[in-house]
Amino acid sequence: MIFVDSFDLRILAALQDDGRLTNQELADLAGLSASQCSRRRMRLEEDGVIAGYRAQLSGTSLGFELIAFVQITLATHSPDNAQKFRALVNRVDDIQEAYALTGDSDYLLKVVLRDLKSLSDIVNNVLMPHQSVAHVRSSIVLDRLKESAKLPLASLSAG
């Protein structure tokens, strides 16, 4: 774990809200000079605390109307089979997130799609026929109550 102080936390919180802040705007928010802020930001980037910058796109504006969560159970639990499934997941752009789990299912996938036909295609033509997969169960998102990629920085104790 990387040590961050209260100034670093202010910088990180501001960047989570708006990654396009200029160095001067960021410095003003953090209560630092522009040069101090720039050095801290570069250190946070070099240390991997700031993993990158990207534009957050609106899926609905681009016609991605459907979000589904897909639970996967593997046919066999071997390293080779798990690797084949991971390779499949990384090939399919519709799969936005994938997690290995404990419990009844082996994996949970978040897929973002244009419509129900797209969900049917990915389940029936991509996931089910794959040699590593034994069982697929999907749930369609009806409403988004909260969606955030922000980390709960307030829970960090600045020392």
C-alpha cells in the first residue's frame, strides 16, 4: 500500500470528480502551489495510485440500452479450463467486467449490450458453446440505483 497524506487525498478526490482539471485548478483545490501539486501528481502516477485517465462515455447515448449480469459455472475446475475461459472473456468486448467468485458460481460478468437479441447472441452463441462453460445464468438490470467508479477516499486515514 502506498502512503498518501491529506494533500494527496485532496488531489485524488478532485481528480476522481474531474480528471481534466488543469494543474493550477488542482493546486487551488488541494491548497498547494502548482509546482508542489505537479510533483505530487507525477509521484501518484509513477507509484500507480493514479492508474490512468479516460473519458467516461454514456452508454445509453450510444445505444447500449441493456446491462446484464451473467453467472458462469465452469465445466471442470482445472487451471487449463480457467485459462481458456479467461481468454474468452478478454476477447469479447461486450463483457465490461469479469470477476472470479466464491460460492455457487465461478464467475460473474457484467455485459453491456444494445438489446435483448444481443444478450441472446452472447449467451447462446459465445458463452454456452464454449468448452470451458457448463452453466450460464443471466439477470437483466431493470434500473441503476447507483453507479460509480470512485474509491471511498474518506475512509483512508491520512497520516
